[in-house]
Amino acid sequence: MGLMSGKYALVTGGGTGLGFGTAQRFLEEGAACVTIIGRREEVLQQAAERLNALGCNGEVRLTTADVTNEEQMVAAVDLACNSDGQLDVMVANAGTGFPSPVIEADIDAWRSMLELNVIGTLISIKTAAQKMKANGGSIVTISSIEGAAPTKWMGSYSTSKAGQEMLMQCAARELGHFDIRVNCIRPGMVPTELVASSLPQSLQDDYVNSSEIKRPGTPRDIADGVLYFASDMSSFTTGQVMNICGGAGNYKGADYTDTVAGFYGEDKIKEYTNS
């Protein structure tokens, strides 16, 4: 019996990257059915073929839908439910990001970012909760470590993710009455298809170098955190944010290396810091 045994789940942006990794993890843990949605049918078809090739027993469903279109999301949620109309898990993963200096802000681009990352998440939560309110469920949103700290040149993205996190907390307070849990994952650097094609390697390396665990994350790293929130392991947890970032999102504080070296010696500090 897996951690998702018998559960019906919907993953937005499920055709690639973190969404695909999450769908795969759910199937590995015995989900009865995982529905993936996105805006490109060809990508979803390819993802479904890869998921079915895993040899898991769970059913894979797919449908094209735009998370900012409430009518399309209602239809997608209906498709994802079991025969009794129940949805157990919603993963609101769909989102985007791009640089946008404040002084050069393209207002239409900002609106588009907020529409997808905040309104799209709101619609995902709303439509899932309508199905979950009868028997409870789990909703997991995907934010970013950049939603917790001001990131230079990424104002629209950081703002949208911070707004998304506040939305998650508000939803958790309102929906707990229905035994619906709402939680959030903050990923660090994970070189998904989108990241690899849009961010220079030097910037990806900067994230890794700023972390305590000196490697990039993987979709599975993130999916394991989503699995915790989606499964009954988190039955008493709601309104929470989990950083999965190798430490890149940790508050760094002041650097006391020189001071500590005075107590323990330069050689000992080099041993601890690999420098």
C-alpha cells in the first residue's frame, strides 16, 4: 500500500518539469488516478505515454486547460474526480517567471504574470475545494524561494509568488472547516526544461553555490515534499510552507569566519569550509 493508494489527484502544468515529476511520484505511491493538465496537448500526450510506461497500476488522464479560465478548470476538475465526484488532491503547479526591472516594468507583462501565478492558483484552489468540501482533501501550491525574499530584477515574479503564498494561507484558514488542507512548497534551483532553456548556466550555478547542499535540485526532490503534503502523513498540517532548496533560501546572516578563526585557527576553518 503506497502513500497515495486509492487517491485521485490533479496536477496543473503536469506535462513537464515539477508537475511531471509529481505525477510520476503519485503513481509510484499507488494513486488510483492522476490527471495532468496544461495548455499543449502534444506535450501532455507525450507525458502520459511516459507515465504509462512506468508500469504503475494507476490510471493517467489528461486534458488541455488554462488555469486562468474558470470554465476550463471546472471541466478539468470534473474529469479528475472519481465516480462519486470526489477529488482527493490538487497540485497547483502551473506558473511562469521572467525578469522585469521595476523602473522598466511592462505593465501588461506584470498583469499576465499575476494572472497566471495568483489568479490561476486561486481558480485551481476554488474549483478543487468545491469538490473536496464533502469529504476533505489536500491542496498543494508551488511557490519559489524568490517569493520569500526580494529578488533583484525579478519583482513581478517575487511579488506574484509572495501573493500566492498569502492566498494559500488565507485558503487554509477558510477551508479547514471542510477538512481541506492547503500547503505550499518553495523549490530552489531545479533545472527543469523551462529553467534550462531560459536561465544561463552561470545563474544556475550561482544558486547552487549559495546553497548549503552543493547541487541543483531534481523534480523528485520537490515531488517528495509534495507527496508529504498530499498524503495522510500531513493530516494535521495546513497553512504551511516547506522550503526544498538545498539551503539556498536560508537566511544567511553575518559571516563570522574571521572571528571564529581567531578562536580555532585558520587551518580548522579551512577544514570546515573546504577553502
